[in-house]
Amino acid sequence: MSDSQWTLMIHGGAGMLTRATLTPAQSAGAREALGRALDAGGSVLAGGGGALDAVEAAVRVLEDDPHFNAGRGAVLSYDGAVSLDAAIMDGRDRRAGSVAGVSATRNPVSLARRVMTGSPHVMLSGAGADQFSLEHGLDQAGRDWFVTPERESQLAEMIADPDGWFDVAMKYGTVGAVARDAEGHVAAATSTGGVTGKRWGRIGDSPLIGAGTYADDRGCAVSATGSGEFFIRAGAGHEIAARMRLLGEDVATAARTVMADVAALGGAGGVIVVAPDASAIWDFTTPGMFRGRADSSGARTVAIFGDEG
Ligand code: ASP
């Protein structure tokens, strides 16, 4: 269906985001970066580009921005290492690529896309994925690019108080994008450093196709953020798309039903969802979610707190 309508939604993580927990400088910086990500993805879509290119472009901007837990500014593992996860999926044919525990690619979302297009696999991890990245000529980056002083002090705080298991003050900052292009196709991408102080090679929902990332033209595209273990157990991304496809639910009903299930299991977080009919929604169980939306009508929203947008 080519009707020249497009819709882009992005997130920069959900969590304990309130006017009391974020400084004005933090929220202004995050809003500015969300705006740039909407511009990057939106200009792809406005120029007739596809949903897959748009979600990659939007996520790359957020990966490069230190306000979010992905790429530069990613949270650190228990041993102080950088360990990044990302995924991308094309709703046209459900081709997907993902990486887990990578440490040297500047934009993990682009590495995930290269896994999709340049290998017979869906998911690569650790040293092998870093090697694949080098062999395929992706932009490399070192610790000095990824690590910020704020993430180093959050790790120190977490180690001093290991009860803060999921994240320091629950400020998840994973990034993601979903888009519907002018041809009516959808795509999703998600990128993260996971949770502060993660150990033992822990991997969350973000790079798991069907959990934190999913796209299917017969249902919708989904990118999630929050306490990943619960999104994995709920099969959140696939479940939202399956409810739309099999039960005929609209985006809001499907997203809210699955987020209620995540909450019932004990999880918290949010999702962004867009369908081939251009309907779109964000839904979150936390006090706030860094988020943005733009579409072909010229409408554009950037918001953080629960009472906005
Ligand atoms: N969902 C991510 C994970 O569990 C964390 C986040 O959303 O910030 O790895």
C-alpha cells in the first residue's frame, strides 16, 4: 500500500524519570537528542526511504549521544567492561539481525543490520561478533568513546549497593525506533548497554528477536525498554504482533495487554509500536519514558514525563 503516509516513533528508555530525578540540563540534552533522532529517521521516510533505513538512522543518533544507555554512554558491566546488545528487524519478510555482548563497534545497530544482510545468521555474540564487525569494515570505537564519567560513578554506586539490581534508580536508557514507511512496511530496531553491573555474560531482551525487538508487516513493529528479563518471559514483541495478527486487536489494546502481563510478572518498562495502517502508540508502566514521534502530517512530539505528550 503506497499512500505516502509515514510514521516514526523512538524511545530512549523508560524508568524513574520525573522532574525531581532529572536535572533540567539532562532533560534538555535528552530532548535535543531525541529531536535529532526524529530528524534523521524522518528525513529518510520523507524522502521516500524505507522503514528499515529510518529506524537504523534514528537509533544511530541515539547510540552516539551520551544521554542514553546505548553506544556512547552505555552502562558498564560489573567488571567495568562495555558490552553492547542490538537488533534490527524488517517487517516485509521478517529478516532480522542481532548482536549481543559486543564491545568495539561504534554503532551496534548497524552491526546487527550487517549480520542480517551479510551472514546466514540472525544473532552473533561476543568476540565472534566483534571479529565479524572488523571483517565487514564497520566503524570501530574504543573504551574512550563509549565510557562516560557518569556511567563509571553509577557502576560504583551499584557495586556499593547490590540491591539496586536492575538499574541505579531505575533509569533505563535503552534506545529504539519503529517506523511505518510510505509503502506500508514496518521495521524495528533496539540498542542497549543492558543493565548496570551486569555479570556472567547477561543478555537482556533488546537483541532477542520476539522479546525486545520484533517487526512483522502482518502485525506491527515493536521496540521495548525496561527490565529485560520480564520482557523475555512475556515474549513481549512477538506477543504484541501476534495479538494484532491473530486476534485483530488494535495497537493500543495489544500493547496495553502485553505491558499489563509484563507488570503482572513483576517487570516494568515501556514499548513503542507502529502498525502497517500507520496507527502507533507508546505505552509504559514507569513514571516516564524518553520518547518521540513524527509523521507525514508534520506532527511531531518529544516527551519524557508521564504527564506529557
Ligand atoms: N531492556 C534492557 C535490558 O534488559 C534495559 C533497558 O531497557 O534499559 O537489557
